[in-house]
Amino acid sequence: MSYFYRSKVPTLNDVFLSLSGRIKIALRYLMSRRGPLAMSVNQAGGFVRSHPSRSRPNLQLYFNPISYTTQA
């Protein structure tokens, strides 16, 4: 299941939308091996229990810095 949120501040989605933004990110990575292309696809994640009565985690979460699709 994916959740999408709109942001009032610039995000990586804004950078990746334009061709000039993609070129800038690609050049930064090629020159310094830094920037968004040097990041892992999933920036954070974890295993959690859906209820305190569970003896072990039964959910896995991932957080991404960019969305791959958008909902209208």
C-alpha cells in the first residue's frame, strides 16, 4: 500500500520532473558521486508489530524520498 502526500516545499519529485533537473542531478553524480542518484531507493525502513500483543514484528515499512507514481 502506498500513501502520497502533497508538499508545500520543493521535493525531489520537483527536481526529477524537468529535463534540466534530471541533467543537473546526473552531472552532479558523474562528477562527485553525490546527490539524489547516490542515495538508496529506500531511505528508511523497519519492522514493527501491528499490536502490542504480537510477539514478533508482522509489518515491514519503507520510506522513499520520491514517489514513483502519482494519484490524481
